Amino acid sequence: MIRRQYPAWARRRRRSAPDDATMERLASAMISADGATIRAVLHPEVVLTIDSGGLVSTASTPLEGHSAAASALRELMTSGTSVEMASINSTPGFTLTRDETVVAAVTAEMRSGQLSSVWVVCNPDKLRHWNRR
């Protein structure tokens, strides 16, 4: 039997990848604007990075701490935003959609059962492949 050897970055990514249930819990909390649940899912020392590419108005990042991160994540959920679970870079995540256009892709890493790093890509140039029709 041949075992495939993944590169070091891929092995690290798989070990720290969030589980589906945690990402679904974060998505549900964002939909309901439940700040307490969002903070509960996030590690107290979480780092939130929002990649807007300077093309979208967002909070300046990186944001550190679960209170600041939870507030910024709640702000992403404007009127008419829906959430769809997705595989992002082979790890569980979700997309935010407005008017049938993906406006953000969210993924994370876990530490001690909570999300320790969260990445939100809002840069339209990086979301092109999500919006092909």
C-alpha cells in the first residue's frame, strides 16, 4: 500500500481544521446576530483577518480578541445576507451571499476546541470563481 505524503503546510492545516459542527454553529450565530454564541465559538485570543483587497469597506484587520472579532463578524451580516456551508481550501467553511452573489468566504483554524484564527475573504477579485455562472 502506498501512503500519500502531504506537504507540511497541508498536514498542519488538516490537524487544526475546524469541524463542520463548529463552523455551522458560527454560521447560525451570525445569522441570528447572537453575539454571545459567536464569542463562545471563538477562542479568547482569536485573530480575525478580513481580506477586502481595499475594494470593500470593512473593519481594519487583523482584529484580536473574541469581542472585537464577534462584533466584526456580526457587522458582515447586513440585510439580505444568506449563509451557505462550503468546503474552502479543503476545510469546512461557509460563504455569505447577497443578491445571488458571494460576497465573502469564511474559514478558520481551531485550538482547544474553539476557533483561534478566522479568515474572511471579501475581495471581489478573489471571489470570482465563486460567482461564475
